[in-house]
Amino acid sequence: MLENGVPEGVFVLNNLTGALVGGVINEQTGKFTYRYLHNVAVDFQTGNTPDPRYCMVTGPANLRSSGGSQPAFGVLYVAELSSGRCIAYGFQRPTNRNAGSTMPLAILDAFQFADSIGQ
């Protein structure tokens, strides 16, 4: 739990499949009630890459809400070596109305940090 009462999430990136899965524990039940799922391999177009190499870090962000959904206080940054791209992903803040559902991640922005190789 963060100091301001906002629950923390955990995210795991599968380097073989590109599946980015996350969860947040419900503080009342102690169970992973909130789930996130996104396939970053599609975004990086690594389908033909024999050995994609991803790196992921997180960072705080206080994004403005849009379209009726409240963004979480964080961003996931995923980079992939062969594509030379870094993509920032945002995600919804857990609420009672999205408990039990699998929530998507949304691309916020991307940049090219190196020339792509082997694609």
C-alpha cells in the first residue's frame, strides 16, 4: 500500500510470448481481484523475431482521466532490443466496478531509441 492509500500493482512480462500480465490485491479481501493483460509482441511486431529481448520498468505518473476511466498513478515502460523501440503503457485505476474483470493496457506514446536490427 502506498502512503496516499492507493494500492500497488505487480506486472510480469513473458519474454517468450510477449504477454504482459498484472494484478492488484484487493485490500479488503487480500486476493488479486484486479487483473491486466496485454500482448506487447503485437505492438513491437516481434512475431518473426526468433529471440525478442524486452526490458520493463515502471514509473510514477499523474495522468489526467479521459473517456470516463480513471488512470492509475503509474506507467509501464517496455523496450525491445531488436525493434529499437520503447513504448509507454497506461492502465486504469482499480475500482469496485472493474473488480473481477481483465482490464487492458493502453499505449500512451513510443519512441525509437536505436535502429531496428534483424527484422
